[in-house]
Amino acid sequence: MVQKIFELLSREVKGLHETAYLIGLFTILSQLLGLIRDRLLAHLFGAGQTLDIYYASFRVPDLVFASVASLVSFSVLIPFLVERLTRDRDRGAGFIDSVFSFFFFLIIAVCAALYLLAPQILPWLMPGFAASDRLSELILLTRILLLSPILLGFSNFLASIIQAHRRFMTYALSPIFYNTGIIAGIIILYPALGVVGLAWGVVAGALLHLLIQVPPAVKTGFFPRLRLDVAWSDIKNVVFLSVSRTFALSVGQLSQFVLIAFASLMAAGSIAVFNFSWNIQSVPLGIIGVSYSVALFPTLSRLISANDRRKFLEKMVVTARHIVFWSVPALVLFIVLRAQIVRTVLGTGQFDWQATRLTAAALAIFAVSLLAQNLVLLFIRAFYAAGDTRVPVTVNTFSAAGTIAMAFLFLKLWNGYPLFGYFIETLFKVESLSGTKVLALVLAASVGAVLNAVALWFIFGRRFKGFSQPVLATFYHSFSASVIMGAIVHGGLNIFDEVFNLNTLPGIFFQGFSAGLFGLAAGVIVLLAMGNLEIQEVFAAFRRKFWRVQAITPEQETL
């Protein structure tokens, strides 16, 4: 039985849509666990200071993960691994050992330093907690969570080796184990240890995320080993390529860091509202954008290595079309059904109706940029596969700077021109609530993501002629069907308002579910009537039973 499980985790998957749907299927399971995690947190704490501190304690570890662990991310390592493992297996093994050893000592040294400096830097980084009697709690949680980037960094290093062999199962499963550890921390460790137990649950999830990567990594025959005689030339090449990507990720995390710092100065619960709405909108982001971009990246790397620009463009067009195809309806559904979604996911215990309405408004603003966020993931991996780190780092830097600038601007407008804030509040029906200023930060993040995607699309389209036209055609189809779908969903909410008891959780869920189902059916009919190519390809992938894809020949495991 154990051997069969290991074989399942180590098998190779073929086919872009099949791989993306397989990853997406497990991503759905992971995201469901993530929603259960958030529901438990909302039930226990509501949108208040405790969760503000909990979420703020992730900022420094997340920045470490983006700035240090990204040195050995799949986006950087897979092109190196594909090239070296194809030409010389021994050289590939030496490359893996050298990079792993360098990363091992680097990330431990960085986290140890931040552990010692936490009491000095956190009051400055999170000014809203500087004078709080719970500052010591923020410091303690941050110190515990510094174990997470170490464990997740090691896990992603192993995942790079595994994905270079076109094995995606453990990558798809690892977030499920991660969220399982966090949920265990909420249910088991929190009653025993208090809020500290929540942080230890995150560490336990990170450890599980790492451990599941071990068996398939061992089976590849390239499990990394610590060594002191590292090949500095290999490390130099990796660092040279990854430093741009690391900087791009770091400035992205830095912009979010600034937004959370602003939120710490606002009403209690602002950080929690920001994070809850971000987590919910990340469900389609993980299912669509991450699944397709991860599935495509090894293929793009091989095509660039073979200097086949035509097929590279073809794969990008197909993937972008399907991302647009799925993202636009999801965007519309999240905007129209925002209250039903938030109330179903979080509306329990200490999470009251005011928190629900405010989180729903933030979710709708985030959802506006959903398509943009998904495309950014695709474009960035395409540029990395092509060996171009300059474009992503430049665009991400300007996007992050723009996001921070817009946060300053929107807050200034909110404070100095009440009409601006009133317009946003009225648009999302939260004008009677307190703490709405956090929506200015959400708006800045959403606009920044859209500008990022537009810039990357423009540059990619100039380099690869023929990309934009077929993708825009899909956008036209998807947008047209989604508008009709959204109108039907909105009308359905009014109809099912009379059918279900909206004072109960099942009533709210089935109101949104029923209206959404009718809207989706209408959207499918419209797409079929328009002769949409993507929906035909989706049906074809399901007919091939993507969840039963077979491993390809063992000889290709060396690629």
C-alpha cells in the first residue's frame, strides 16, 4: 500500500489541460481547507485585534520567503535543472547539492538574525502596535513563524526537482497538508497554548508541506545533500538569474507590507478584513492562475531550450485563452454573490454582520483585478522561462511603487474629500458602517494588479506578435457570456430571496448557489451559441478523464 502511494505521488503527468485541471482539482481541496481555516478563525475571534496581530505576524516571515526562499523557486531552478539533467546527470546532481547547501546556510542565518532583531524592528514596521500592550504577542508569533520560510523554502527546492521531471502530484497535494496543519493548530493547539498555538499550527503545516515532497524527490535520484565544497560558479549563475525575480517578489511583498502597516493604524479588525477578503479571492486565483502557470512552466522552459518560439507562442496563447475563459465568469460571480460568499464562508460565531458587509465590499474590489492577477502569474513565468528577468522585475517594481502611491493618494482623498469615500461606500452599500477606510487600501492593491497585467501584456505582445488577437477574442466571448450570466444571477437572488430563509446559513448558501447555477447554465448556453472554442476544449478534457491521466514512459523521467 505504501509503495503504491509513493508511485502515485511520483508519477508523471502529460497534457497541458489535464495537468492544469489535476493541479486545479487538488487546489480546490486545498482552498476548501483554507476556507475552513478562515471560518474557524472568524468564528473564534471575529474581525478584531487578535486576528490583526495574527495576520501582522506573517509579514516579516512572508518577506523572508519572498526575498530568500525565492532564490530556489521552481521558476528559477527548473530551467537550470532541465538543461543540466538533460546533458549530464552527474553535473545535475552536483548542481543540486551546491545550490541546496548555499540556500540552507543562507536562510537559517537570515531567520536567526531576524529572530534576534524582532523586538527592535516590529514596532517600526507595524506602527499601529508600537504602543499596544500586545506588542510582545506580535513579537512572539513572528519569531515562531520564522520557522515557516525555512521549511517551505526546503519544500519548494524539492518541488523544483520533482517538477523538472514533470511530476505534479505532490505539488498539488502539499498545500492540503499545509492547511491541515494550520487547522490542527486552531482546533488542538489553540485551546492548549492560546494564540501561540495558532503559530505552531502554521509551522506544523509547513513541516507537512516539506515531508510530502521527500518520497518523490528521493525517487528521482537527485535528493539534495549538504556539502561544503560547493560549486560557486553554479551558485553565481542561479543568484544572478534569481536576484531579479527575488527583488520583484520582495517589492510585491513590500507593497503589501506597507498596506498592512497602514491598516494597523486604522480601526481594529482592518487587517483581518483585508486578509479575509484576500484569502477568499485567492481561491479562484489558485485554481485558475496558479494551476495553468505551474502546469505550463516546464513546457515553456523546454521549448525555449529547443529555440522553438512558434510552439512557445502557441502554448502561451492557449493558456492565456483558458485563463481568460475561466477568470471573467469567476470575477462576475464574486462581485454579484459577494455577500452570500462571505456570509457562507465566515458568517459564524464572533464574525458579525458588520464584518460580513465590510469583507464582502473588499472582496468585490479585489475581484475586479482577478483576471489581471491570473495573467500576471502566467506572464511572469513566461518571461522567466525565456530567461528574461529584467521585464518582470521592472514592471513589478513600478507596480509595487504605484500601489503604495495609490494607497497614499486614496487615503488622502478619503480623509480630505469625504465625497470620495462616500462614493466607494455607497457603491458597495457599506455607507452606514465604521472602519470602511480599509477599502482604500484594497482599491490600491486591485488597481496596482491591473496596471501590472496591462504592462506585462503590452511588452509580451510586442515581443511575440500574434498573441493578443486570439486572447482578446476569447475575452470578448467570455465577457459577453459573463454579463448575461451576472444579470441572471442578480435576478435569481431576488427570486430565491422568497424561497429560502435568509436568516439561516443553509438559506443564504442555497440562495447564492441556486442563482449562480442558473447564471452558469445561461453562460454556457451563450458560449455554445457563439461557437466558443475554449468550452469545447474543456468538454474534450473531461471526456479524456484528466483525473485518470497515465504516466508516460520511464525513459523520459531523465528530462
